[in-house]
Amino acid sequence: MKNVFDEKGVLQNAGFLDYRIPVASDLPMIETEIVEVPNPRHPYGVRGVGETPIVAPLAAATNAVSRALNKRICKLPMSPSNLIEELD
């Protein structure tokens, strides 16, 4: 469903009832290439398979908060009390 705007440019259908949830068919086909590089910090050279997808959202949220505050936030969790502590 398309967004509907009035003559002043105000969005008329902003509710979730009109929102189309993206599905898997909305994504492009992604070709995966497995690159095996041993981990020098592990005695057997193994790496965790699921580690990368777990880290990215937290890093993105931290970067967004850091940019909003104009200060690099390095302490987690980013609770209100920790953010106030960082700003002092």
C-alpha cells in the first residue's frame, strides 16, 4: 500500500493497520561465499559461526546514541543511568 498525503503534505495513513510488513520475497537474492580463515587467538583456529550477526545491531545502536550525544559511548549496557554517568 502506498503512503497517502494530503494537499499540505501531511501523511494520512501512518497507522500500523496500513503498514505492509516486509517479507522474505522483498529481499534480493544473496550469494554466500564461505571464506575459511583460521582464528590466531584460538588453539584450534576455530571461529564462531553466529557471532557476526549478533554484534552488528548493538554496535549500530551504540553508534546512533554516540552521534546523538556527540560523545563516544564505550560502556554497556546503555541504560539511562550509564548514559548520565558518561555525560558527566
